[in-house]
Amino acid sequence: MNESKIGKRYAKALFDFAIEQNKLEQVIKDMDLVNNTIQQSRELKTLLKNPVMHNKKKKTIVKALFEKHIGEIVLHYLMIIVSKNRGRYISDIAAQFVVYYKKYKNIKTAHLATAQKVNDEIRQTIIQTLEEQTKATVELEEDLNEDLIGGMVLKVDDLEIDMSLRKRINELSQKFKTNIYQGKY
């Protein structure tokens, strides 16, 4: 079974349980913490993927790391995942859990790339416009990309709006490559 299927199945099970227990907000915070910790620690990633290390030792380490920082549900869940030799999939599970959470809460993530940092007024206008158009809560992720020269590129789901100066220059460049004034004698 590939990683995405495993991540989806385990995340769905935890998601359903969190809803059933009315602890969804706590579980999403805990899963974010777990995922961020794993992503920032190469040693922890290596440990979870290590097939030689016994699961009992992995459980002891995971418990020591997270016991005081996360709730019972996620802690017990991690113990089950590690004991089933699925520790290497925890990041995939956490990422998929966030996908289920955002879908359930009707949250869309928009990616905004600009050549310069945008001010709060523009940011709020973009968010408000997107929320009206998508009928969802919008989280805006911003990237600075000096290659754009000016303008912006906005991506939401499968939609991309490219209003960058770089795109306009490329379009003009393509138009100038064809000489419409060349005489035909």
C-alpha cells in the first residue's frame, strides 16, 4: 500500500474519532505540533523510519517527546501507529488530517506570490474577495518572488490568476517575435 493511501486511511480514522469525541480543535493543534516537530528534526524522522530499532523503544521516545505537549487522544494514537510499525507515516497522516479538517471546516488555502510585500489593506481585500467568490474561509499564504517584477500571481484550488509584469513582458515578447510589418512582395 502506498504512503498516500496509508496516510488517508489513518488520518480519516483519527478525524472521525476526533469528531465523535468532540475534540477536533484539540486534535488539529496536536497534529500540527507533531508534524512540525517531525519536519524540523531530521533525527526524529530517521528514528521513525529506522526498521532496525524496536517499536517499544520508538514508543518510549515518542511518548517522552510529546506526552506533556499533546492531548491523550493523539498520544494514544501515536502509540498505536508506532506499535503497528507505521511511525514513518506520521507526517503523511498529519498532512492528510489537515486536508480533512479544512474540507470539514470549509477552509480554502490561497497562495499569493508578489514581487514586494503587500500591505494589510491589500491582503484583507484579497481575502475578502476570495471569501465572497468561494463561499469559504480563506487562508492566505504569501511568497515573495522578485522574478515577477511587479503584480501578483494568485492560486486557489485549480484556479491561477497571473497578473504579473513578467507574464505581460513575456506576452509582448512573443508578439514582437512575429513581424507583422514584413513586406510581402
